[in-house]
Amino acid sequence: MSTGFGEYLVLRRLLTPRAVLQVLKNQARSRPHLGELAVHRGWLTWGQVLGVISLSEQLKLRFGEAATREGLMTEEQIEELLREQQSATPTLADCIVELGFLDRHVLEREQRNYEQGVQMAKSKNAFAEGAAG
């Protein structure tokens, strides 16, 4: 579920823009850091993580870019950590319910409505592209 769903909930007047920002901040705080995941896997030490963070800040690189640049991790390892990070991050829906903004049943109903709208829009675009070409 994307922030597009958050915008949808605002348009439906079920959440305020401020509530969506709070949900997104909560979600970001709950996301495990790549360095932490790498340490748990035994791929990096905490000292190496701090060095990568320092380098990434100096050169304005992402953590994974700095770690591969230093030869500490491979691109495959970074991709694996990114998948693990994504699966460990709570969904927007989970955060909305956790913060008490909406009941799970209401949220599930709205999510179905949103996804149906997205599918209809994709179908219309595909039809329009087919008719134009």
C-alpha cells in the first residue's frame, strides 16, 4: 500500500493530512536499519556500520552504496537486506490501526475500494493506449 492510499483516505475525509504524516513517521521509525540487519546476519560489525554511516553522510550516498563502495558488502547482500527490511516494516494499514486512527474493518473496506479504483484506472489507460495505437 502506497502513500497514494493515504491521499485517498484524506480525500475520503477519513484521515487528516497531519494524521497521514504521523502514520508515515511511525512507519519509518519501525523500519529496521540496514546496518542493524547486516550486524544480525554477521556480515558487518557495529564499528563497520558506523564507518559506513559516516561515509554515506560525507558523500551523500545511501548506506548500501557506501558499504559496497568500501568493499564491505556485495550488491546481492544489499538487495537481500532491502527485502528483509521491507518485509519487517509494518504496513501503512498496520500503522493506521496501531495509532487508532481507523478500525481494521473500515480500513480493509476502504483498501478494497481504493484497489478497485486503481485497477479501473489501469484498465482505462490500457484501453486508451490500445485505441490510440
